[in-house]
Amino acid sequence: QVVSVLIACRSMRSLVWLFVAALAAEFAKDVPFASVVDVAAVKAQAAAESKPAVVFVTQSWCGACNNLKNSMNGNAKVKGLMQKFVAVHASGDSGQQWQAPGKSDGYVPRVYFLSPQGDVLDIRGPNSKYAHFFSSADDVVSGLNKALKQAGREDL
């Protein structure tokens, strides 16, 4: 009987992990991301294309990150605006290099906006305690519009 309980527990744990993995969202294939994630490479691509950049830092285990991805996946407005940017998705360990200068932000998702010259733009999310936290497509749309204006690229 003890063996049966252990097998049932192991099976239940496997089902829980499968359920968690199924909830882990990714950005849709039609969200236009660049293939680069390295800070220097992103800045170089933004300069070469004369476009601002937007960097999404996420973790696969993060519920808020998955909610942001799902929100953006179904939003044509955000996808259209992202065409005007060098858009980057730094997930997992590759996101560590995108910490705010001199800080360890310690939360995800984080969204950073850069000018075509590679300077970090001062665009903050709606929560004053977490400057780079954007939790929905609407928040991202607002940030993208501000970035185009600050970068002087409203013409894109």
C-alpha cells in the first residue's frame, strides 16, 4: 500500500510539472524579434538600422512574464509598433546583462527602451516601485510610443 501511495505521488508530481510547463507561454512566432540579445550587438543593430530598441527580459517560470507574453501575442497594435524597433527577447540567463546600470533589479518581466544611438531611455512602467516592469500589451504600447517620441523617430 505504501508503494502504491509513492507511485501515485510521483505520478501526481509529474502531472503538476506537465501542467506548469503547459502554462509557460512564449511570444508568438509573428512577434518580430531580432536574433541578437547581447547588449553591444543590440546597440550596434539599432544604430545600423537607425531604429530605437526594445528589450524584454523574461523567465519561463515567471507568471507575470507569461501573462505579458499572452497579452502581447493577441495584440495587433503592439506587434505593429514593434516593427519600428529592434525588438529583443532576453530570456533566462541572457537577461542578466540587461540589468539597469549599477543595479540588480531583481524582478521580471523587465522592459528596456534604447535610442538608435544605444542610450537607455527613461521610460518607466506604471508601477513606480519597479521602473522597468510592464505587465500588459497596453503598458508596452504606451512605452513604445514614448520611446519613438523620445528618440525623435515618430516618423517610423
